[in-house]
Amino acid sequence: MQGWQRSKGAALELKLAQDLHIPVVYVEQPVDYIALNELFTAAPETLCFYNDCLVKFHKEGMDESLAENHAVLELTNRYLYTFGFEYTEIKKGELI
């Protein structure tokens, strides 16, 4: 549902799933940078995935703006992937 990031109940469910290592599938795609920031705060694994995409695109020689656009597209496409973000782990010491 739109705005799930601001729901106390949804936040509790997400935390419980993460604590129990239950795969979480995100089906609502971010629509703008405010929604992206809310998503990154509520589900840190999405920020890890986004950052990994940025690194990949920078290594391919893309400029910053194009790399960001492609990373958002990859993040959006990830929502359509059956297993969501379950294989993306937060790296120790990574800033969220």
C-alpha cells in the first residue's frame, strides 16, 4: 500500500521479518526521491542494492547523473523480481 513506510504496523512487520531472516518482497516502486529516501530509511537493504548499482555503473564509465538514473531503474525493476531484496545484505559499517 502507498505510504506503508509511515505505518507503525508495517514497520513492526518489516522489522520482525528482517530479525527472523524472512524474505521480504517489495511490490510498491518508489516514485520520486522523497519516496526513495523513505524507502531507504524503512528498508536499508534497498539502499545497499541502489549503492551497488551505482558502483557498477560508475565502473562502466557512466557519469553521475546517468548512473543515478540507471540505478533508480534497476531498483524499480528489482520490485518486479519474485524474491525482492532477500539476497542483498547490509555490509558492516555501511552508512544508511
